[in-house]
Amino acid sequence: MKREIRDMQEALDALGYVAEPVVATAVYLATAMRKPLLVEGEAGVGKTEIAKAMASLLGTELIRLQCYEGLDVHTALYEWNYQRQLLRLKIAELDGRDPAELEATIFGREYLLERPLLRAITRREGPPVLLVDEVDRADDGFEAFLLEVLSDFQVTVPELGTIRAEHVPYVVLTSNGTRDIGDALRRRCLYLYVEHPTLEKEVRIIRSRVPGAGERLAEDIGRFMQALRKRPLRKTPGAAESIDWAQALVQLHRDRLDAEAVAQTLGCFLKDHEDVSQTGGETLDALLTESGVRAAAG
Amino acid sequence: MTERDLVAHLARFAGALRVRRVDVRLKDELDAAEALPLVDIFDRAEVHRTLRTALKVRRADWDTFDRVFAELWDAAGSRSSRARRRPPRAVEDHRGPPRWEWDGRRVRLAVPGARAAPEGETPGYSPDALLRRKPFDELNRDDVRRVEQLIARAAARLATRRSRRLVPSRRGGVVDVRRSLRRAVGTGAELVALARRERALEHLDLVLLCDTSGSMDPHTRFLLAFMMGLRRAARRAEVFVFNTGLTRLTSWLGAGRHEATLRRIASLVPDWSGGTKIGASLAEFVARHQNQMVSSRTIVVILSDGLDLGDPDVLAGAMRAIRRRARRVIWLNPLLGDARYRPTAGGMAAALPFVDHFASAHNLESLERLVPLLAA
């Protein structure tokens, strides 16, 4: 393994992000090649965490753009500060100033509200990490716009003209795969698919994120989750759920799993009614036995 | 390996991936060529990770990627290091190929222990309720007209779906502060007229591919009626029929009586109600029309019983190409209305992995259920 990649993996580890070689390699390549990194994977596998870890690793700001259906330029890029503009207009009215001159004033930089994309390219202190979260939720029109921003790193505000990037930001895009990302955008990025963690990794994640959780508890949760993910569920829990669950169990002063503890805290990792109702009684027993928790406890 | 060797080898590797239908473009190769010098190229696992990241290999193609990597990359590496490593076995699924099962409403992957959701009941009675559930091949002459009306109405509902995106509007909607202010500059900060925005109308692009072979006969007329209704609702709808060949019908499905249209179509389409070559017909569509007609906004609807006389591989290849480009692929199969039917026939089994929604189309109710799928 290349030294830089090993270093990166260790640095991510030290930050509390348990990185597999795949993730470390992808993050290293994205920073070295200055290309956006497209991260796909099921919910809860820690896609967003990659961007956060990258920002603290590079010692820079994380700027996040959460995508949703109907997201438009005014939320993603910029918006004018209407209140200030109105105020300025009213004051100008008293002075009786020329409208053209007035327009130039109120559409100046100080009346502009920067939204995530614009802030990411105008940051002066160095390149930030721009996280475009759940890009598959935005409509494809926005995707085309994003593609343009990501290729030129400049944006045009009609009233102001073109604004160029001070520093080209590091870009991480995440997608849950609710919709296929357009080919053009995919090709512009490096690609990383994150899977559910292995047992060993999951235990490490729990230990590093929930300091109160002992070796035994983390191991039990890990084993249980691995067994649970093999079942057909509507919403398969990810590492995020394991962390929530571990926290809950620590609050309840549990140092290992048993049937009672699991039944009490089912809602920490099963977040679908049908899944909850199907995982009662016998299934739970089976899971506990399968994961080896029951045998050890009994 | 020198850098030139590396590039040449990379090109061979990408070529081998393409042959196995993994979508790798020149741009991806360039990315990979840029990435490889950044990593330790004598570390097999690292090269593997790097190539997968830089060539943007999707999760679904990982097994193929692993195989090609084992064949080509390991062979090349061993020439210099002389340590011929055994290619790692691709991760194999011991559960065998996924089985599709009919759960009374739609086909889904067979999941042991999972219960099927009960069929949704519509409370209240209407004379149309019975008609809705009556299989198309049992309708009498009077029913036909009523069903056609209901089909047209269901299809028209599609036209009213609105996007969440806001666009300028003259009629009303929420106040557009930005444009209102912009106008106010001219009138000295006095808001004389408010500009407004409303939710944009979602445009629907549809491509309909309809099987007209003998096995589909009782259903064809209603499916065509449905398609004609959809044509009025969609911004763009292309209609094709196929049996042993593909015929574009778009210009023929105008307004007018279905009876006349059907007769006209029958005279146009070769081998109406004959045998079917689904794979070849869809491949023809991909080759001749796909680029112009299918984009990421397009929903492709295929109406067929999947009883293909041709090579399943041809069908799978065509379906893969369509799936890659379209927003969604819906396969309607009238046979699904029959509880005994299992989609294991060669053609259907080959096509299923590339279908987003597999639904029945044997009565009006099943067609109506399709409407939300088309709109979302």
C-alpha cells in the first residue's frame, strides 16, 4: 500500500472515522486528483461521515448542501437580501435618486446572500469541503446545473456577472440510489460504493464512537447487527443505527445484550413498522442464537 | 511495467470490460491512467480498489469487474513478478439466482418468511367496480366502450401532476419577492404589481412498446386504448408495436375510433397476431430509436407476455441498454393476472433484472394502478 494512503487511513482512524482501505484510497485519489468523489451506498453506512472526516483531516470548513426535490438556484447558490434592498430603496426615495444608479447599488455584493454552492467557491481562507448530500433527490435539472458548476467552478449571477472560484473546493457527492445519477455527472467524479461494515469494523466503529460501550457490548451489537442484516427487511439498519443503539444501551447501563434489552430498545435500529412487528418473539430468539449472543449469555 | 505498458494494458483491460457490458468510457480510462501512478501499482489490492474507483464501476458490475481483473491484470503482473497468483474467486451467491414469485398482486423477489400484503379493498360500491376487475378477455361489447372511457380518464389524470419546482406565473401562486422587487426599482420601491410563482407542470415523456403477437390478442385493444389516452396526457409519447419486427405507430394513433385505428394498424403491422421475437424487436428499438427518444426523463413501458421465440441474451442486452438510459422501465404482463403464472419463461426471466416495475395489465384496475408509477 502506498505510504500516503496508509497515512491517510491512519489519520482518518485517529479522527474517529474507521476507514477501510477502499475508502482511504478513494479519498486520497479524490484529493490528489482534485476530482469530486461520488459516494453511493445504502442509508446509514456513513457516506456523509466521509465528507466530515475529510474536512477535519484537511483542517478546513465543511459546507453542506442538502438536496431535495424542487431545490432551486436560490437555495443552492444565492439569494438577494430583500429586506436590506427594500430598506435601501425607501431611503433612496427620500433622496430622490436616479433609478439606474439605485439598481446598481442594491444589486451589489453586500446585498447578496451566499448559499452553499456560492460560499464554497468564494471562501477566501483556502478550499473547503463541499458536501452535496443526497444528490439523487434533486431533480435532473438541478443535476445539470451542478455539473456546470463542478466543471468550471464559476457561477454567473445575472445582476453581478461571473464569479470565479477563489480556491477549487474538494467535492463529495452522496447518493442513496433512489434515482440513477446522470451519466455525465457520474463520469465527472471518482466513484466509491460503501457497503455495510464487516463485524470487525463495526465493533471498531462502535468502540470509537461510543466510548462508554465496553468490548463485550460492542461485540454483541456487532454480531447481532450482522445477523439482522441477512434478514429481509424493509429498512436494513446501518452503522449509524448501531451507534444509536450502543448509546441507548449505555444509557440503560447494559454491558451486554440479552433478549430483554433487545426488546426494550428495538426502536433504535428498526425504523419500520413492518420490520418491528416481524422481529418479535421467535425471530428475536433466532437472531440472538444466530449471533452467538444467546449461547454465551445462557 | 513501464508507464507506456501501463496505459496499453489499461486500454486492453477497459476493452475487456466493455465486451462484458460494463459501461467504461474513454474518460474513465483517462481518470484511471491519472490515478494509477498515484498508488502502489505492485499492490494488487490497491490497484484493484483504484481501478474500481476511477473507472466508476457500479456495485452491480463488481463481480464482472473482479473476473476481468483476475484474468487480465493478474496475468500482466505475473509476467514481471513471476508470482502467478490464483485469481480470487468472484463472490458467489450460493442461494442461486433470485426467484420471482407472484404474491397475488405483483411479482417480487421470493423472500422466505415474508408475508404478502393483502389486496387493497375499495370501500363502497359502484357499477364500475366490477368492470374494473373483470379480465379484458371476458368483457362483452357494452363493457368495451365503458372501459375505454374509464381508461381515457385514468390516463388524463397524469397531465395534472405538478413538480415541486416553482416557475414564474401570470395566473397566481406564491409571491415571487425577487421579481417583485426587481420591478419595484422602476417605480421607486413602490410594489405596484406582485410577481408570482407556481409549481411547474411536470412533463411526462413516454415510450410505449406493445407486443401484438397472438398470445396477447385479447388484451391488445385495451392496452392500445390506454396508450392513446396516455398520449394525450404526455408531452411526448412514442408508440411502437412489435411481434416479429418493430413498427412505429406514433403518427397513426390520432384521435378517432379505436375500431378504425385497430383495423388500420392491423393493415400496417406485418404479422399481426403472429409469433414474437421480443429480443430482436427491442434490440431494433435500441439501435434505431433509443438515442432520440429515451432520456433520463423518459419512462419506458413495455406491454408483453414475455413469451419470446428468440435468444434470451439478445433480450437481456436490449433491456440493459434501455434500463441504463431511461428514468424508469415498466413491464406490463397480462399473464400476471392469472394466479398460476410464474415468470420463468426464458424471455421474461432474462428481462426481469432490468425492470423497475413488473405489473399485471389484465384488467382496468391494474392499468389504473399504473398511473402513480407513471407520474412519480
